[in-house]
Amino acid sequence: MRTTMTALAGALAAFGTLLATGTAAMAAGADLGQAAQQATNWHAIVMFLLFVAGTLAITYWAAKRTKTAADFYAAGGGITGFQNGLAIAGDYMSAASFLGISALVYGSGYDGLIFSVGWLVGWPIILFLIAERLRNLGKYTFADVASYRLGRTPVRTFAATGSLVVVIFYLIGQMVGAGQLIKLLFGMEYIYAVIIVGALMMIYVTFGGMVATTWVQIIKAGLLLSGATVIAFGVMYQFGFSFEQLFARAIEVHPKHEAIMSPGTLVSNPIDAVSLGIALMFGTAGLPHILMRFFTVPDAREARKSVFYATGFIGYFYILTFIIGFGAICLVATNPAYLDVVKGGLNLRGGNNMAAIHLAHAIGGDLFLGFISAVAFATILAVVSGLTLAGASAISHDLYASVFMHGKTTEGKEVTVSRYASLGLGVIAVLLGIVFEKQNVAFIVALTFSVAASANFPVLVMSMFWSGLTTRGAVIGGTIGLVTSVVLVVLSKAVWVQSFGYAEPIVPYAYPAIFSMPAAFFFTWLFSVLDNSPRAAKERAAFEAQSIRSETGLGAEGAAAH
Amino acid sequence: MIAAAAVARRIVEGKLSNTAQNLASAEKIRNNPKFRELVSKRTRFAWTLSVIVLVMYFGFIALIAFNKALLATPLGVGINTTIGFPLGVGVILGAVILTGIYVYRANGEFDELNRQIIEESR
């Protein structure tokens, strides 16, 4: 324990140095004629430092009470439904959805709502079909559930691979977004921003495990929800709390006029519309860092409650982002101080993802801008911490303990492996963040959700609901879903044309889920029915016992006593 | 009320998981008509609500894909708000309300039935 604390102190010192370097870089940047930004940056940095100090104090406290594997992976199962609901919201509401949706609304109005709705409707499905069964069957990862009655080695290997693919792609998107955002908000070099995010998330996860990650997510959710509430309230206040007045003004000032009140060009063909819908809805139910949160509550009852709270918070947040986007049209697009004079039109200084940030300034001045910038940074930290912990669990709990050691290891060793895996993932995330700096990463979110919907979700659902599922079916079907979704994205315009530079995409559709998810279900079914091995017969017979436990919670992993 | 899973947890704490007693409990649960009642009621309820969400959401997506003009219709003469807004926000609110309905019934009626099943299995 003492070595842990010494290491924590060392890491803190290193972080202090890093931040000082970053601040120096910011000061240097400010000399290049951005005096107006310099004053606001300090508010952001002070508030961000407060957040970091608070979360590091929590990590220190969490490190002292993280002793067992259950503490490290699942916060000892001692999180309440309400706390977990907030933490889920904190894990799920990324900076991409906060800044991205408000930017989308700012640019094209109604289209933003399509994403908001899609990102929310996965939650009821998780509640009705997955949450309580997951809680009753699993311990730390969704692979526990998928491999409950199937071959441990092949199914865990597949599930861990699916998890790691999703985690690493999602981390790339978050790291690149973080670097760009922090560069803009804090005037810091891209590379320092990425390193700071990586260093902080490694400290939270390695020392504080799930306890620290949960509290970072809860605090972030509280900050983000209150910050967004204040912005939306400020907007509605200026328009007499009348949506009609807000819309009337937005139609008047937006170059697209009435077109912003209905779906536009975002989704150009029906296949893409449905495919995006499938990916957003079912992808949520296949994200390993989200599924993992259900093991932090004591029982199925609290698991259900946590989804209800999470859905409420997330739904409320998405409605706010919509008001924020329209508010930005009315209050930001009309003020030349926020516009990019070179690009002209609606283009914002620092890019259109700055819509919510500029709006914060328009409503609350420098101090509030600083607050929202710090919240955006905190938002990224909470999401990457959850992702890193999920990836580390897949490595230590699924691959190391079950596949390589065949269960013959100690809890202590498993947690040690997990801590090293967190560090490794942190380093990988920082390196990939640097490599992908100049790349177009817009396709990453679609890819992540498509892979989750096409590989993890079908296997998870069939393992819980279909007695006929066999190891062979799960591994072959799931792998087909995984490979199909990745290949289709690579051959689509986003990668084939925009990243590789070919003239024409091979696949005309932007989102693969409409093909890859049914393919995964079909081949999982096909290879299961064709499986006549004695093992398959045993696996089918074991379904009844599994279903008794998944329905009643008999024998389910309980919370560790504290 | 003691939650069913808490009862189950006591069994686990006695290190009885996967032992003879647990298997005996599972056998009793299998033969308890209340178990079949719980599973069929809860499964039907969960799938009904799932279908409602799917219809709501993919109905909304279908309008975006095939009938953008309908979503662009104003709510009335001289009104800027289009039908698309209450529909989109309605899907979000509907999703939240349906989760609330499920949790209310699952944590009440179904958990009570579950508690009885676990009690009777011991």
C-alpha cells in the first residue's frame, strides 16, 4: 500500500510539471495576438485545477479502500441505483454529444434531434432485456454472462476482443477530440493536452479502480447537467421562455431559414437512416464500459433503478443540447466576435464544435466560459476513465485470468495485471491520439456503435434468451458481425475516400449496422443449429439452470461486505 | 420487504453457491408454478414495452427516411414549430416514461413474486 501511495505522489508531481509546461505553452500562444482569449483561459484553468484536485483527492480515498478484485472492478457492488444512474449518465454523455449535437443543431437545426433520439432509445431496451439478467449472471464483465454456460476460452477471447476493439476505437475518438478541444479552450499544445488526459485517466483507474471512476463520473454528470441547465435557462430567459420566439428568431437569422425546422441532408438515403438508427439503439447495449456499470450495484433491483435514473438524466440532457443549439443560432451566429471572418458564413472561431462554448460566453461572460470549458475537459476524463477500466478488465479478468491462466490465479495478481493493463491502455491511447491528430475521426463514433451493435450485442442477447446457442455459433457469428462492420466502414466514404484518398467508395452506405447486425444474428443461429457436438448438447441443457439464476437472482454475485 | 436478490445473497454468503443446497433450490424453483408465472408475465411485459419503443423509434426514423414533408408541417397557421419537434421530443419522453413504468412494476409486483419463489425454494 505504501508503494502505491508513493507512486501516486510521484505521478502527481509529474502531472504538476506537465501542467506547468502546458501553461507555459499557453502563455506563449497568448503572445501571438490572442489577448482576449488569455483572460478567459485562466478561469478555465483554475476551475479545471479545482476539478482535478477534487478528483485526485477522491482517488486517494478510493485507493485506500480498493483492496479486492470486487472493489477494483465493481466498487464492491456497493453503489446505489441513484448513484449508478448518475455515473452511467456521466459515462455515456461524452463531449462529442455535448459539443457535437449542439454544433449539429447550430449548423442544420432539426437534424441534431435525430442523433439525440437515437442515443437515448437504446436505454429502455437495455432495461427491458438486459440489465437485470446481466446483473444476475455476471460478476465483472459482460464476457462473464456470454460465457456463463459456453466454452470459457473461445467465448471469453471473442468477448474480450470485441470489448477491446470498441474501447480502443472509442478512445481514439475521445483523445483526438480532447486534444483539439483543449488546444482551443486552454491555448495548450495538442500533445500536452493528450498527455494530460492520458496521465489523469491512468491515475484514476490504476489507483482508484471502479470507486474512483464512479465518483469522477458522478461529479462530471452533476457539473455537465448543471452547466447545460444554466446555458439553456439563459437562452430561454432571453426569449421569454417561449419556444415559438426562439424558433422565430432562429429561422430569421439562419441562412437555411425554414429548412432548420425539419430533417435535412444529414441522412440522405433510407438505408443510412435505418442503419444509423440500429447502430445507435443497439450499439449502446453492446458498449463494454456501459455494461460494466451494472456490476457495481448490489442487485437486479438497483440495476433497474439505475437505468431509470440514467435514462431520465440523459434524456433531459439531450433536450438541453437542442435548446443550446438553437440558442447558439440566435445569440452566437449574430455576434461577429464569435464568427470566423476568414471562412465567413456561420463558421465559428475555432470550428463549429465551439457553438456551446461561445454560447456560454454570450450568456455568462468569461467566468461561465471558464466553467463550461472545465466541464468539457472533465467530461472527456470521465468517459476515457470508464473506457480504460472496461478495457483493462477485458485484459485482466477475461484474457489473463480465464483464458491464459485457466482460472488458476489469485485475485491479487488479477488486479495487478489490471492496473498494468490500465497503464498500457493509457499509453496506447496517448500514442494513438498523437498519430490520429490530423485524421478525420468523425467516422469513429459510427464505427464504435456499429461494432458494438454487430459483435457484442447479438452474442450477449442470444446467450441470455436462446437456449439453442452454442460456443461455435457465438464465436463464429459474433466474429462475422465484428469483421463485417469493420470492413464495411473501411470501404465506405469516410475511410476509403476521406482517409485513403480513393476517388469512389466501394460501399455506398455510411453505416454498416443494417447489414452487419442481422448477419451476426443469422450466422450465430446457423452455426449453433448446425453444431451437433456433445459439448453443444451440454450447453443447450445448461440453459435452464442459467435461466433460473438470470430470472430470480438465485446464486447471483452479491455485494462484498464493507 | 427483503429483496429477492438479498435472500439469494445470503445463500451465496454461506458459500453455498453451486452446492447441493443451491441445486435443490433450483429444482424447487423449476417446479414452482409461480416461477413459470413470473417468467411468462415479466417476459411478456418486457417484450411488449420493447416493441412499443421499437415502433416509436423506427416509426420516427421511417418518417425521416420516407416522409420528411410531414415532419416539416407547421403545427398551425403562423406557427413556426413543426410537427417534427413534438414527435422527436415525444420519443425521448416516451422512452423515459416507459422505463419508469417497467421499473415500477418490476420492483413492485415482480420482485414480490420473486421473493416468494426464493422463500419457497429453501
